[in-house]
Amino acid sequence: MKTIAVMTSGGDSPGMNAAIRAVVRTGLEYGLEVYGIRQGYTGLLGGDFILLGSREVSGILQRGGTILQTARNLEFKTPQGQKKGLRRLNERGIEGLVVIGGDGSLHGALALHKLGFPVVGIPASIDNDIAGTSMSIGVDTALNTIIEALDRIRDTASSHTRAFIIEVMGRSCGYLALISSILGGAEVVSTPEHEVSIENIEAALEAAYVRGKSHAIAIVAEGVSYETTDLVTALRNNPEVGFDVRLSILGHIQRGGNPSAFDRLLASRMGVHAVEVLREGQSGVMVGLGNQDLTTQSIEEVLIQPRPISESYYDLARILSR
Ligand code: ADP
Ligand code: F6P
């Protein structure tokens, strides 16, 4: 193997740059030529490749976002699009590809592998919704961003005897909501996996008021079946709730920012390992974090496995929110 490429795809996450840097520098260590593909599968189909040397990845370790940019591309979901992508890689003499992204991006990586092209995936998504790894790149930074916001919101909530509904990201996975509820001392948390009804959130906030709390926080993942605006309306129409109620939707601030120490290390380790695995001739695999060590698992298996959140975290959240 003489030439490899790396791309970032799907929703960005803090630490993607650290992973790109690690892929490039590991490739150079082994005497490989490393191309960056800009804007994920869009750049692949458009032939948007740039040669990356050591200097091109200088000063990016600590930066959020992705220097290669990212995109979502519908054409690549089609068999014709995937064959076109394969042609582009072959035209450039690329012999192996590292895809850094979420579960959609890994589906794309699997498609290329099934066409016979060597591909290794690196899980990067703030949602932590990818099986086969205990943590994806960006999750830790997003959690730190959320708890900083929670700390600030609690200060003002407490001054005004208010309840805050905080909506956090997580389209289909409540990991960010659940863990931030534990770390931020929330009274109640509602996730797609363990949805708490509007009525039960009303009851939890009322109970907090009756216990004499000066503030209350409910964390709701964006993927639950109701809108947080409807929840707030219901709370405001219920005089028993006691608190004055405000809504704060944290939104995309959760996806940006400098990666935490944990994410820099995870991304660096995964980037190095991905190139080593490619050089060993493995393909269709994703690099993951086990207990301490890095693992590799078939992407196909990773994508069919559920990504459950340990029930013990729900117990922890319930016990500590009394
Ligand atoms: P993420 O990787 O963050 O989950 P998306 O789900 O938007 O983000 O996926 C990113 C891109 O991966 C899509 O825009 C598409 O180009 C590609 N992709 C997603 N699903 C598939 C699929 N089933 N087959 C091939 N490519 C896919
Ligand atoms: O990266 C995953 C995620 O953060 C989801 O939690 C969220 O629903 C989605 O991305 C929003 O992404 P975008 O605004 O880029 O469509």
C-alpha cells in the first residue's frame, strides 16, 4: 500500500481534526502518501482530493470542526453513486480509505468495502449512538459543553426560583441527556429510550417545588416524541408546578469547541490504529474503544447491533435527583 485517503462525513464532532492529523502523520511514518477528501462523500464523487503533508495538519489538534469539512450526500446512498465513488478512488491510485464519521458515514464505508475497496471506519459523533465502541469521538467534549451550560443556567434558575427545561442533542440516543443529567444534577431526564411523559415531568417538578428546592432542571433529549415547547406550555398552565418555567435549547453549540483532553487522546489513538489496521490488510472494520484498549470490529456487525445505555446510569440519575 502506497497511497491512502481520509475523509470526515456526516455531522461534525470535536476531535475529528485530531483524528485526521493522526491518520496523516501515521501514514507519513510508514512512507505512505495521504490524501484528504473534502466534504465527505460529496468530495469523493466530485474528485475533491488534496495531498496532506505533516505541515498541512499542523495546529489542528486543538481545533473543533473539521479542516476537511463534512457533508451529507444523497447520491452516494445509491449503488450508482457508490460505484462512481469507487472509480474516483481508483483514478487517483488510492489503495485504502479511512472514514471518520457517524453511523450513516459507516454505512457508506461498508458499501465501498462490499465493492472490494479497503476501508476502515473511525466512530465520530457527539450522540454516542454507535455500537462497538464505548465512546465515539466528540462525546466527551459535548458533555463538557452541556454541563458548563447547566452550571450557568442553574445559577440564574436558583436566583429566580425557576424551573428550566433544557433540550440537548440526541436524535435517537439519550446518552448525552442521561449522562449530563447525572453530571449536572437535574431533577428529571427524558430520553428516546426512557421517555418520561409530559404529565410525569410536571409531577417531578411539582415534587421538587414542594420539597422546597430553589430551582429545578429537566433535561430532554431532542429525539423524544413531544416538542419541548409543548412541554413548557403544559408546565406553565399547571399552577401546581410552582416554578416559573423557561426553555433553553442548547442546539449546535454542543457540536463545536476545542476537543477535550479525552477526545484528543481518543482521536489520536484511533487515527493511528486505523492506518495500522489498513496496512495489515483489514477492511470493512471500525476501530473502537473497549475497556482500555482499542478494538476492531466488522462495520456490518456494528451497524446491526443496538447501542444500549447501561441501565445503571438510569438508576444513578433517579437516586441522585432526590
Ligand atoms: P452521520 O455519519 O453523522 O450519521 P449521516 O447519517 O447524515 O451522518 O450520513 C452521512 C453520509 O453518509 C450521508 O449523507 C450519505 O452520503 C452516507 N450514507 C448514509 N447512509 C448510507 C447508506 N445506507 N449507504 C451509503 N451511504 C450512506
Ligand atoms: O451529530 C448528530 C446530531 O448532533 C444529532 O443529535 C442531531 O439531531 C443532528 O446531529 C443535527 O444535525 P444537523 O443540524 O447537522 O442536521
